[in-house]
Amino acid sequence: MEKLRQAGGPELTVGRPRVSYRETVGRGVAGVVFRHVKQDGGAGQFAHLVLDVEPWSQGEFAFASTVVGGRVPAEYVRAVEAGCRDALADGPLGGHPVTGLRVVLTDGATHPKDSSELAFRTAGRLGLREALRRCAMVLLEPVAEVTVTVPQEAVGAVLGDLAARRGRVTGQAVRSGTAVVSATVPLAELFGYATRLRSRTQGRGRFSTRAAGYAPAPAER
């Protein structure tokens, strides 16, 4: 950036890197009724849905239908699922992708002329968005597994710095005067860590990281 400035290059706007947050369902809802009706002079649209939404720990998203009696034809059920997947792109907390939920279509109704796959896909998208607004949502932040190798005399300073970064120490070992500390740390707190570690260990510390999934973020975030 400094070289660009000295060379009379373009003016730069810089800031902290961003991390990719997610949203998930902490407490679900049942029996959310959504009716999509559109009449604009041409072909109308009609779709009636009843949805249950619940947390799902076995994957990112699951969909099921318990509708009986042919109240919602199979092709419309598939359209509802597609609409629900569309709704996962932006959650109600801040427009982050939504993960870790199960949606069950429990009932519905059609219109002999105005129902279509498009109408039910639209209803699935808008209906799930409405359901998510009624759920207790949880913001998730990416976390990383960090392994820090430092001289033994610097362990105290390193542990204190990790705690200040909301890190959770998961292991600690000493080998021939060198300490190895393992911790889980939110990715957002690791920006600038290399510089801080060098300053706290007189340049003798090193660390490595790897992605470790997502964890609930503090409420103030």
C-alpha cells in the first residue's frame, strides 16, 4: 500500500478483514401458516403452506413433508423445498446464510387454476423467511484451532493474550524448554495475532491455524 502511495497510484480504502458469519435456529416454531395469493390481471398465483422449523444438528439443512391425502401434489412439495433453500441465503439477524435447521411441510392447500410450481416455490421462500423471524435465532462465527509454539518463559503472556481474544485453551505441553499451547479462537480475533506473538516472545514464537467450524457468537455482535 505504501508503494502505491509513493508511486502516485489510486487512493486506497483499507480496513479489517471480514469473516463469514452464519445464522442458525436456536429454538424453532411449529404451525406457521403462510398463504401466497397474487392477482395482477393475468394468471394468478395461489399457495397455502403450514411449516414447522426446528434445529438440526445432522447437517446444514433438511426438508420433509408429512402432508397426506394429496393436499399438496409431489411436484409442489419439491417446489416448496426449492423455495426454502432459496430463503437460506440471508437470515433475519443480519442477512447471513442460515444453516443447521429442518423444515417440515405439515399441511397445505391448492387452487384448481392458480396453483403452480412457481407459486409454491415463492410461498416456500417467503414462508420460511416469516418462520425464521419467529424463531429464536443464533449468530454463529467461524473459529480456528490454533497451535502456538513458544519458549516456556513466555507461556503466561501467550495464555493471557489468548484469553483476551476469547480463546479456549484445549491443551498444553512442554518439551525441552519449549511450550506448545493448543486453543480454539474465534477467527475474527486472530487478525494481527502474528505481530502480537512476535512482540510477546521476542520473535521466537510461531503458530499455525486450521478451520474448526462455527460456534455461537457473543450477543453483542
